[in-house]
Amino acid sequence: MIIISGYVMKEKLFMNDLDDSIVLAVSESGYTNDLLSYKWLQHFDRQTKEKAQGQNRLLIMDGHGSHLTKEFMDYCFNNKISPFLLPAHSTYLL
């Protein structure tokens, strides 16, 4: 997901050659939020469900607050996605 800083446009004003697996999103700050994280999770589910063939999927992520909402976690557990939170401030080590 590529997040662009700005406001939502009512019409697509530009052409792009991005792959269909890439999602564009807009937020006022240019950073993720609860809604965009949830939309990304749904996109992750669509992109990985078939390949998983009914098996659980491991989602490794940092502890950003948008990854810890009840809606986010419920979606994970209802769709065979096992969230694994890395320790705080450790992603740069990986």
C-alpha cells in the first residue's frame, strides 16, 4: 500500500502503470491510520488466501496502534491470520 498525503479525489486524475496488487491510499498526514491499516489487512488477505490453501498465515508486524485495534485483530482471527508483534523499536534490527 502506498499512502499519499492529501485529500481524497473524486475522480482518478492520472494514469499509472502500477501492478494491480499495489493499493494506493490517501491520508491527510501521509501516514497510516486505523482505517488504512484495516484496508491493507483486507488486501493482504485477498493476496495470500489462495496460496495458503486453507492454512494459517503468519503476519509479522510492528506494534503500531493501528495494528492493535479490536477490528484488526478480529479480522485476523476470523480469517486464519496469526498476528505476530515484534518487540517495540526492533524492526530496524531486522
